[in-house]
Amino acid sequence: MTHPWFLNCCNQIWVSTSFPDMPGHAFHIRGATKLLLQGIPLDVVTTQGRWKSQAFLDYWWQISSILPLFISSSADSTWLLSLDSVMDNFACCTNFCTVPSHS
């Protein structure tokens, strides 16, 4: 099975059921989000996903838009807020550009 073949099969199914065509990086984003929500350390997620550091944080900064797509309303909001703090600390410790304020 090749990557293009797999994506083509997925997209044929999604489009035939009125869902939009999805790019391959959608799987990458979902995988990183799932690992973070399971409490996997950030450096492990970035290494395993071969994330370019800035790209990884760009997705995290949009987490308020991304999370509702993947978690149920029964999630522990306190834990999610602490995860946000961990991401901010990760950005500071690795000397990324200034972390944007969360709204």
C-alpha cells in the first residue's frame, strides 16, 4: 500500500458520501492532537511526527478550533488547560517566536 493510493481510496469514499476531499496532512494533525491528549510528552510527539517545530506550534495555537473536532464534551477541561500551559512552556524553552496570546 502506498501513501497516494491510500489517500485516493479515502478521498473516494469521503467525496462519495458528501464529505470534502482531505489532504494527507489532516492525518498528521490528528495523530499529533491524539498523542497530546493522551499526555505523550511534547518532544516525543514532535520527534515521532517529524514535525518542523514552528509548524507544530502553529497547529497548537489553533487548538481552540482543532480540539472540538476531536474530543467529546466530557473531556476534563482542567487537564486541557494544563496541556495548553505545557505547550506554552515548550515554546519558551525551545526559543520559538513569541507565543501568541490565547483568546
